[in-house]
Amino acid sequence: MHTSTERPSLIPLLLLGVLSIIWGSSFILMKRGLEAYDPIQVAGLRLSISFMSMLPLAMRNYHKVTRKDWPYLFVVGWAGSGFPAFLFALAQTRISSAVAGMLNSLTPLFTLLLGMLFFGLIFRKSWLWGILLGLLGVFLIIGQVNHWTLGNTGFYALAALGATLFYAISGNTVKAHLSHLDSMTIGSLGFSTVGIPALLVLFSTDFTTRLFSDPIAPISLGYIALLAIFGTVIASILFYYLIQKTDQIYGSMVSYLIPLVAVGWGLLDGENLHWTYLVGLVLILVGVRSARSK
């Protein structure tokens, strides 16, 4: 298992870089998808395309799992992909793609907290300041999103935070209960638990009507397809492989780099970033770094 005193090998570092680019670009792709579809349709499309892409792998790897693995695969499927897809799509109806990427950086702290509460991770006093700094950063970002009023815009930022909480559940579950399975098996069979419900949800909406009546709908569908294939299918397999070869905390470090990519895309797309967002992001990243150290 990787520890904070070990020098990471080249492959984990390369995987972190690739994942940061893929996931950091996911937020701008969601934004493009929302130009033609509502959040439920964006999430439904993302999960449905991912499910269909992974179905051959799922059929191939089905024999590798036992009955006791399925509850954990269900958790990984829904916590690692299902619920976050809907929550982030909802969040980005009211917050920018850059801010969504910033809030995603809280994943390592949630991974630590849940690891200590439910997965046997031993608490270290040095983590406390890191956790408090991270929470302060989140407070600043959500406060600015809500313009420091009692309005409801902050609810959408909380939806993004909920997605990161689910990511933390998934990462801890993979490391604690599914390390005996390869990443292809975890990814493909995890998606098999969300695919059919996602298709049912998608086709219960007016998706087909929008597709053939809205001139930008096919273009938005293309962006969502990129999001599904790269941001969900390929990235999930790479992520599960990464945390199997290191640990769930090291794997969640990709959240250091995701916001930088997301902010870059946001600036290129003309999004305005208040300085308070950047201060909040710095506090979160410093907090994550402090919580990682002994």
C-alpha cells in the first residue's frame, strides 16, 4: 500500500495527470450538454451511454465475481457514478463549471472522514487542521455563490458537495472490499447496476422530442457522449486501477488537479471568477495537503 513517506512511481503519477485532465474537462462538457437537455436527461444520457459502452466488458467479466461482491459493486456503481452524475448536472444549472470543479476538490477530505468513521482508517491529530481549512474554503465558495444572502443558489453548490461525498464512499469501498477484483471488472459490473435504471429515467422524459426538434441537441449529445466515454467509462477504470495499486487517499489526490483544469476551461469559456472562489480553493487544497501529511 502506498504511504505518504513513499515516493510515488511513475505510473500512478501519470494516471493522476490523465485523470485530472479527463475529469477536469467533465464540467465544461456537462455545461455544453445542459444547453439542450435538462439535468435529468444529461445524467441519464451520460450513464446510459456509459452502460452500453461497458456492457461487453460486463458480460465478459461477470464470472469473476461472487454473490458477496454484488452489494459492494452496487455501492460503487451508484456512489461512484450514478448519484454524482445527477447531482453535478443539477448543480451546474446554477453554478459555473469552474466552481463545480473547485468544490470537487473536497473529495480527499471526505475520503479521510469516511475512512475514519466507517472503514477503519486511524485518525491522526495532524489531520484536524487540514479538515478545518478545507471546510472554511467550502464555506467561502458557497457563501460567494449565494452572494452572502439567504437565497437558494447555495443549494446547488451543496449538490456538488453531495457528489464528492459519494465519490469518497466509492473510493473507500473499492479499497476496503473489492481489491481482489481488477479495475475492468469493478468498472463494468458497477455500471451494470445503474444502466437499466438510467435508461428508464432517460426515456421517461422528452429526450427524443428534444433530440429531433432542437437544432443544437445533436451537438450537445456529442458532448455528453465524450463525457460518458472519457469522463465516466475510461476514467472510472483508470481510477479503480489507481486506488488498487496505491490507496483510496492517494487516488483521491486527483482532486488537487481537477479544479485547475476546470478553472482553465471556465476562463476560456468566459466565466467570471470572483477572488473569493480562488481563496476558497487555495484553502481547500492547503487543507487537503495538510490532512495528507503526518
